[in-house]
Amino acid sequence: MDLDLRLVRYFVVVADELHFGRAAARLHISQPALSQQVRKLEDAVGGRLLTRDSRHVELTARGATFLDDARQLLAIAERMRQDPAVNSVRIAHVFELTTSRVVADAFAAAHPTVQLVERSMDSSRQLDALPSDRLDVAILRVTRQMVEQHPTGWHHRPLRREPMLLVGRPGASGPSSIALDERPVDVFADAAGSGLYNVHGEYLTALERATGISLRWLGNPGTFQNCLSVWTRTTSGTVLLEFESYAARYAESGLPVHTITGIAPVYPWSVAWRHEQPSQATADFVRAALAVARERGWDAEPSGSATPWTPPDDPG
């Protein structure tokens, strides 16, 4: 059986997202074309890899087994394509959040001869990619479960404590700072049981438990522009809990942004790399990341009287 690696890659992206729309956006093709390509792969392997209806996408038992082999196949193919003489670092960005991009920009300016190979992956997929040699560096949220599931083979260091802020609706007004329990709070995230629950969702669930508030989960529209469109489409008395780097973009679009009083959630980012001796370029990237964190004061406590909060079982 001759497998088209392009189709295998399409399948892996769909399996990662469990959502054809988001997978198609990542692959820069139309959703109908992606569905057709996945069916072509299923025909080639002689069995269903995914079950899908209008609301859900799930791996079949055959698909789950195939996914493990597919990741290994793509990793081998990528290593075969790489020129060992190329001085490069493979990193990933968590969607459109800025932490990894700021580090990448600083590293590229200081090391212009090193090629940065960049992808988009959430925290869990970055950790999966790191030990399998599909990434050299990960910038992610490290959780207790990650450490338990991967006790060896990698190092991680705290990088940034990104404040979470509250975004109001267009035309809304109010004080510059409000508490989480003053108004109903919305989040762009997939809730537990949705099939798309991820590390960000786990963080928000822990916040609900710690504060006693109930978040309204709006799903994940994808890019910032999609989020902005959803948020400005309707009016209500709710506020949106967002990363500082996203909140700045909402403010640029004219929406009010509030800091949080009382318990103020901050999102912990770390830089991670494989346990084996890193290349010179990878070691330089890690040093650059930690230098950027020091220069920007990314580990500073929130100003004012707020009490910073992170999940209590997150590794330091």
C-alpha cells in the first residue's frame, strides 16, 4: 500500500483538532476539500479512521491506532527531509498568543543565521511533539498531569505569568478594575465533555473550583478575528476573561478592558526542551527565552492589591 504523506498529515491535523473547520483553517484548505482527502485516505487504508456527524468528530479504534503510526511516519519523513547541516530550531505557537512570538522575534534578531521552523500547536500537542523529535523547543503551560505522564526525557523552566483580564462589550463602560464575581464571565474555550477539552480548559475548570464562579463556555471560534466577531455580534452584561496579549488586541478594536481585583488569575507559561544534549541553536533559543522573560518582567506579580492565582498543583 502506497500512502500519500500529504493525506496522512491532513488526518493527523483533524485528529489533533477533532474539528474539520479548525483543521481546514490550519491547513489553509477548504473544509469540503479536507473531508474529501480524509475519505481518500480511509479508502487507501481500507477502513474508517474517524466518525463524524454535524456536531462531533471522533477517532475510531482503528483511527487511534493509525494516529500513533501516522505521527511516527511523519516524524521519520521530516527527519529524512532535513539537511543535517541546516542550523535550525523547530518551535510552536499556541494559536495567536504572543509569548512564543515575542521570544522568536528576539531570538531571530540575535541569531539571523538560524532558521526558525514554526508551527501552531496547543500545549498538549507540543509536549507530544517534543520527545518524538518533532519540536526542539516548546513554550506551553506545564501541568501536573503532563509531568506524571512524562516523568523523564525533558526539562522545563517557568517563563511567564501572563495576567488574565476582562473584556467588556462594545460601548460598555465601568470601572477600570472589577472582581470576577461582579458580572457573569464568558470564556472562549471548550468545556469538559465536549471532545475538544484541552489544557486551557483544565485551567479554567480549576479557576471555577477555586473561586466558586460559573463560567459561560462559548466554545473556541479559532482566530482572534473570529473571536472578536463573536464577541461584538451580541450584547449582554457579561465580560470576557482573556489573556493579556489578546485583551490588548480587543482594546485596539475599541473595547473596554478591565484589570481584575481580588483573586486575579495569571496563566503560567514555561519553556521546555528534550533531556538529550540540545544543539547549539536550541540552547541559544532557551537562553534567549529566559533573557526575554527577565527583561520584560514576565514573572512579576500583578500590580495593586490583587491576589495572583494559578492552579495550586501546577509545577513551579
